[in-house]
Amino acid sequence: MKTMMIAALATGGFLMVPSAVANADVQAEGSYATLAACQADGAEGDFTMPAGTEHYGSFYCQQGDSGLYYLWFSN
């Protein structure tokens, strides 16, 4: 019984990983001193994406531990 439960949990956990990765948010390169600057670049499309990535969907700005703001894109 324990073996079946462990196998079921292991399989369920493995199946959840690809779906989480497929919907991951992507951070644009660079940082901003103010929230307003981050939001302006997100709205106007004035940003650099990491190599090999494309953005689509919505964007948001999030403040990091350094106090700077970072631009993120969500599918």
C-alpha cells in the first residue's frame, strides 16, 4: 500500500512540473529606479528580452530586494 501511494505521489509530482514550466513568467533584461519608469517601458515596448524568448500577454512590474523594479511578462 505504501509503495502504491509513493508511486502515485511521485507520478503526480512529475506530471505537474512541465505545466508549471510552460506557464512561467519571463523577466525582461534590465531594471528601473521607479515603478513609473518600469510601467512606461512595459506599455511602450521599450525593453530587451532574454535571448531566445518572446513575450506575449500582459506585463507587470515587481520590486526586487535591491529596491529596483523589474519588468515581467506573463502568458
